[in-house]
Amino acid sequence: MKDVLSAAEARRLGLAAQGLSRARPATPSLRHVRRELARMHVLQIDSVNVFSRSHYMPLFSRLGPYDRDLLDRLVLTPARRGRAPEHVEYLAHEATFVPVADWPLWRFRMDAMRNRYAGPGSWFAANADTVNWVRAELAERGPLRPAEIERDVEASRGPWWGWDDVKRALEMLWRFGEVAIAGRNGFERRYGLAEHVIPHEHLDRVVAPDDAVRELVRRAALAYGVATASDIADYHRLRDRRGVLAAVSDLEDAGELVPVAVRGWERAGRALPAWRHRDAVLPRRIDRATLLTPFDPVVWFRERAERMFGFDYRIEIYTPAERRRFGYYSLPLLVGDRIAGRFDLKADRAAAALRVQSAWWEAHVDPAGVAERAAEALREAAAWQGLDAISVSRWGDAADDVAHVLDAPRHAHPGALRATAD
């Protein structure tokens, strides 16, 4: 492996590390799902369901159309199936699914959360009665859905607290590691005391903070293939830059991380220090056309996405409709080793149709070379969601190209009015 990498080589290293260079299995199984979860280490959760909830998407991007129940069995419903959980939720990036065996790795973050939010004068300290009542409910009754707790609140609350206080107490206790998520009903969390959810061999194991950070840095470097210190820190949202750099140095001394330069990775005219993980594999090419969630590790750190792919991305959910540039919740399109476009999709389940609300090419793209691949990715996405038809609006510079290849009907979209006005 070279000490100087081209930008294209860095992209291929990064995509291979994320499992996007492998041949897809003909029939994805639970073993394949576990393999990809282990590769990513964390799976970010997001509630937006206009096309698909985000946590299902990274496995689709890597495995192709798969049975989402395979993931549900691992992360949402283990207790109902009579099994100890393999994964639980914690703030390992944002809210994410993580291996239950990793619970001790996050104790330093749990302790930091407690120090920050539970000290003298805090809401937590001022609402001790509410917090103690929540603890007692979970201790007596085991893991509960919020709706089950809410019924008791209505019957038991005094004049000094209500349901919003209980919700806040649950979330605080989860951040502090006293409470864990024991799966979900639909998408509603079930909260339980950590000792009722986390097996004791994990709950009782102690990992020193420096050792935890070093392990998380190692995992991030392996998951990225090649990365800067900022990339590595963001993977698990490690705020202690000095601690991250110390861990990088330790891993470099151990031969696990190798310093490299990547052409084009610069700031203020100076090369950014970067490291390649010793186990990173450089494929000769990436042959993949798939849609990504905005919360896929490939693009979730916007600084890295722009550096690696020239991809400047902002989620426009909270942008007023008339000011949106690309759409409500546009999904990046990966073709080969480049981000080729972004597609705002909606699953119209009543009509069994995939609505392409807007479609855009990136500036570097030759539409003639990628329109068929984009159509392939859209057909696959529709089939995975059980949607029989695809329609395309007229909003976006890729809309006509994609509609032509798909031979798809067109539908009106408010964005088209904006595009015409512009």
C-alpha cells in the first residue's frame, strides 16, 4: 500500500471499508446482517419515514433488497422473542444501535452526561421526586412503554409533576446509563432499568476511559479505511481532540494505523494528516449503484463527504418548502466510487408507488453515463419497499433523464414551480 493516495484511491478504500465493494448475497440472511452491523459498529436511528426509516437503509445499500424483519429481530424485538439482546440503543454517534457487549465502552460518556446534567441546581436534581418515582416504576414492573408509564402518571401524579417531567426523567436516566432501551413496539421505545436489560457480564465490566477512547478510535479508523483525525473523532462523536490524537498516536506506534497523504485533502493549502488502517483493502474498482441514507457513515460527516466526494449536503426537512434547493429528504445516489446525484423519494403506499419528488445530478456527472444506473437503483428501491410503480416529478436537472430511462409517468410537485421560477 502506498504512502500517497490519489483521491480516487481514498474513495475506494473508504467504500470498501464500509462494505460497498463486496458482491451482494443472492439471499441476504441474518448472518449477512450481523456482518454489516459489525463492520459499521453503530447504526444511526432516525424517525423520518417518508421513504424508509433510516436504520434500514445502510443494510439495503450494502446487501440489496433484504427482509427488514432480520434487522428487527436483532435490534427491536429481542425480549419479545425470548432472547437476550445483541444490540441496544445509546448515543454512540447520535442515537444509534450498538452491540450490547459495547455498553462498558460508553460508561465514560454516561458519566460525562451525569456530570453535565445532574449536578446541583440542575433539572435532574430539582425533580428528584419524579426521578425516584420513575426508577421505582421500572424496578417493580420491568421494562415499559411510555404509554404504560403515562397511565400510571395520570393516576399517581401529585401537583408538582406531569407526563413531560416523566419523559424527561426517562431520557436523562438513559443518557446516564441507569436505564436502557429494551427494544421497541413499532417504533415506540421500551425503557427498563439497565440491570433488567444489559447482561451482567457487560453491565459489570469496567473499561477505563482512555482504553474506551482508544478502542473507539481503532474501530472508527477501521470502519473508514482512511481518515483524518476529525473523521475519526466524528464517527463516535468524541469531543476530546487531545484524547483522540493520543489514541491515534498509540495505534500508530502499534502499527495499526499508517500515516498517509491523500492528494486533494488539504486545508489552507496544507495537506491534512491522514491515516490508513493496516487492514484496509484497496479494490481496483467499485461497481455499485445504490441509494444511501443521509445518516449512512459514508456521508454522515459532512466535512468528510465534501472532501471525499465533492458532495455538499444539507438536510432540508426543516427548511421552508419554498426555500428548499433539492427536496424534503433527498437521498444520495452512489454510482461506482462517486456520489452521482440526490433523489427526494416518497413511498406512496396507498397507490403502491414510489414518487421521485425531485432528482438532481452532481456537477461532475455526465447524465448519459449514469442515468441507467440511477434508474436501476430506483427500481431496486421500489421493489424493496413493495411498490409496483414509479413516477417522476419535473423538479431537478436529472428528472427528465431518469423518467426517460424508466419510461415513467410524471407527477406534479410544488418544487417544479420553484424550479420554473428560478
